[in-house]
Amino acid sequence: MCGIVGYTGPREAYPIIIKGLKRLEYRGYDSTGVALQNGGLKVYKKKGKVADLEETLVGKNLHAHAGIGHTRWATHGEPSDLNAHPHRSSSGKLAMIHNGIIENYSQLKKELTNKGYQFSSETDTEVLLNFIEEIRNNNQCDLEEAVRIALKRVTGAYVILLLDEDKPETIIAARKGSPLVIGIGKGEHFLGSDASPMLEYTKEVVYVNDYELAIIKPDELILKNLGNEKITPYVQRLDLELAAIEKGGYEHFMLKEIFEQPQTIYDCLRGRLDATEGTITMSGIQQYAEQLVSANRIIMIACGTSWHAGLAAEYIFEELCRINVEVEYASEFRYRNPVINPGDVIIAISQSGETADTLVAIENAKSKGAIILGVVNVVGSSIARTSHGGAYTHAGPEIGVASTKAFTAQLAVLTMIALKIGYIKGTIPQQRYMHLLNELQEIPEKVAWVLKRSGHIKAVAEKYKDARDFLYLGRGYNFPVALEGALKLKEISYIHAEGYPAAEMKHGPIALVDEELPVVFVATKDSYHEKIVSNMQEIRARKGTVISVITEGDEVSTELSDDVMIVPEADEILAPMLSVVPLQLLAYYIGVAKGCDVDKPRNLAKSVTVE
């Protein structure tokens, strides 16, 4: 959840850390803080956003060549100056920031309290820091050894960065279950929850693995495991440009990312889909094609928007591959005792590749003999490394907390996998296969067509921005889109919204319908169209307001709707990549009209790396 940044080297640390925190603010923004090695440890922290901290530091001596910074998403203790990170140890000699949750902190706190320690915050982080200091004092060991001993007692997830006043150039870092990237420069090192804070300084990075500890100095990086054995760092080169993490003239990252979708879907297809040759090339899938073809069951595991992509993919896989598919919330799957048989295929879907519940779920399934395939966006992420194979979505950085371009990229990847497996298996007729390849190739252009009509969607948003509730309805392939549309509106505008299968309307939701309730139908032309038109008529008969996402030229739906948002005609299997776009825009424009912070909605963070 939280964002962490660190620097050690010849440059001024504070500007690098503040800029990095701003880029990571999507990960946490309840409070923020920095610790600098400035003739001794200096710690500055503040409830609120990075800008609030900056304002309090105007005029202060912030000269330092090493430091750490943190943006917090509160877990233990409400947002406050005291609970903000970094925390200082009781002696004042150590400062630490932490992303994660220490599950056994109360036991550790009791032990320390009995020894006379006092705590100024409600956080588990301060407990862990003082536990490390207690071990160092008792064992008369260096900080590295104290961290190693302490982490063997810790239950939970963490990335920690520590500064020691007596070693002003050194940062100690450790990771389990939360991401940590180390950037390698010339005589300097950068640290971050992801690569964005270091992108303009270096393209050479090391992704730290679980149970690894790093000792970072300006001219040295030492990686060890918790058994004190040295590990050779695996240096990777970032394929990412600075412009990708900047707004590029758009008012918000969310709007930029919505409008990037023609390009991101194209990038997802590029080099993989060749409609002329009738081929789909996906090396990370090809090596497990035999297992997919022979699978009795595919289980898709995801959370949030990625779960909606998995639900749409369930329909696609069952139609094209004739394989039984189950879609599971990772947060539930990990705590059940699910029946997993050797040879079952698990497809883990995650934008960040760091979603804690999804990661634990696939580790459990992997231990039971399942084949794990990852569909993730972030190269080098934990899920990508844990999986046997899979495919990257190539959507580029997604900064807006509410996922948009990741959803359509996930659908594009999952559709290609289904087409590839269905073709190998022989469950797709040749003519239909070629038709879908050509249709899929045209999706980027059709998304661009929808985006050119964003002005009309903005006008619809202005009309309904004061509604208290929304109901989203869809059938078949468009039911997951209804769920996703409702989720986007909730996330961005804080308006209560629910998504339902349109056929379930009469099993409860229709009781809510009155003149005040906008009902959004995802009603593109497909094999369910006549049924959903009947649902529209039922809403109209009860004086409900009907807003519809419809296929161009659909006069019947237009007559039944108070407002329509139009998409081009497409095969029903591919239509969700089009029908979701107006709903993304509707949520965005309603959120903006209500004055909401659409890039950083309250209480939400981009990557859910703790429970």
C-alpha cells in the first residue's frame, strides 16, 4: 500500500526523495515524511499529502546525501503526525519506514513494554524498529545482524528501510511480500516501491526478492538472504520512459490512461497477433499450451477490476475452448481449502503483480501441483516471478488508482490466450477464428472512435452527477462490464452503485427503481439484445431513468433510453473492450464534476500489498 523511496550518493537527497514520493503518492497519501542524514538524523513528517510536508519544510536546512521517504496508507493507527513515517527508535539513533503489516506486533510490543520501552505512536512499525534496536543492544551486533535476527521473529509482510545515525551513507533494506526496487547509478543508489522514483536517473535496477536483505552504500550493493549468505544481484534494464509516468497535458492521470487505451491495446497485440497469417505468438503461454489444452479446469484468481476481467474471460474461454473455468476472489480463495488437482491451471490476473492476496493464493495452488500462469502489467513483479509462465499486458505504468487501461489490456491478453488454445484444441471453426483475429486487430481503432465522442459522455455526466445511487445492468459478456462500470463510479465519485446481471433485476434490484434512480444498461448488439431491451421496457414502465451503452445504429434502444453512449459494432466476445470505455469516462467526468480527487480516491491505494 504505502510508497517508499530512498537515496544514497553524491546528489542532494531531499529533492530526489520528494519527487519520488510525489510519483508514489498513488500508493498512499494519508501522511508523509522523510528522514535525512544531516549531521545526525533529521526526521520530518506530516499528516496529509506530500505538498503539505513540503510546505512545512520551507526554509529548513535539508542538506543531505542520504535519506528515506514514505507516503502512508494507514493500517495501525489513524492518519496523524505521530503515526506518520519515518519512525525513530527510542535512542533516536535509528529511523525506519515500513510498507506492510507486522501481524505479531502486539506480542512484540508487550515484550518491549515490559523492558521499559515507551511508544509515541500506534503503529506496528515503531514496535518493529525498537525490537531491532533492542536486539542490537542486547547482542552487541551491527544493524544488519539485528535486522536479520528480528525478521526471523516477525510474522507478516514488510519492506523496511533503515538509517543509522552512526553510518550516514548506508541504508539497510529488507523485503517480504511487498515490492522493493533498487536503482543502480554511478556511485549512487536509489530505492522505491516501484521504478518510477528513479526513472530519470538510471535504467539499471534490481528487484529484491522475499527474505532478502540489502546493504546499500553509494558505491556498493550487497544482497544477502536471512541466513547471511550473499546473493548475486540480478540487474535488469528498464524498458520505460519518463513520459510514461507524467500527465502529458491531461488534467488527470486517469483521463490520460483512458485515452491511452487505443495505444495500450495495440501494444498488447503488437508482435503477438498476425491476422494476415492467422497466428497468435505468446511464448510464455506456448510452453504450457499442452497443459492448457488438456486442462479439465482453469481457475482465474484476481481482485477488484482484475476479477471483472477474469469474469469476462470465463465466458470467452468456455465459449472458445470448451474448458470449465472458475473465477475466484483471491482474498477468499487463499483462506479456503480449495480442491486443487495436479494439472489444474491457475491464471493469476493483477495489474501490479504485487497483489498480496493473489500472490498468496497462487503460492498455495503452486504447492499443490497446479500450473500457474500470470497475466500482469509490471515486469519483474512478484506474481510474474512466482508464475511458471504467462503474459505481460504491456499497458505501461498506470498511476491513477482506479484501473482503466489495465482492464482492457487484460481482456486483450486473455482473449488471445483463449483464441490460441481454442484453435490448437480445434474448438473454434477456422472461419470464426480468422474473423475474431481480424476483429481483435480492429479494437484499438474502435476504442479511438469511442474516445472522440467523450464530449457527449461529459454532458451525460453533468446531467446525473447529483444522483445518490446508480444501478448497472448487463447480460452475457456485458455483465462483467456492468460490474466494472459500477465499481468505477463508486471509486471515483463516491456515489453508491451496484452492478447486476440484467436477468436478476426482478429478483430484488427492481425494488429500488423510481424516478430518482439512473439505471445504466450495457446493451450492445449481441445474442442477448432482445432480452435486455425487455429489461429496459420494465424500467421505463416504473418511471426509471435509462442510460444505455449501445451499438451504433440501434434505434430501438435509443427510443427506450433517456441518454445513450454509442460504441461501434463488434463481435460480442470483443464488445466488452469497447462498452467499458464510456463507463470509464462517465465515472471520470462525474467525479470531476463533484470535485473529487479522481487520481487518488479517498481510502484507496493502487497496489493492495497487505490484507
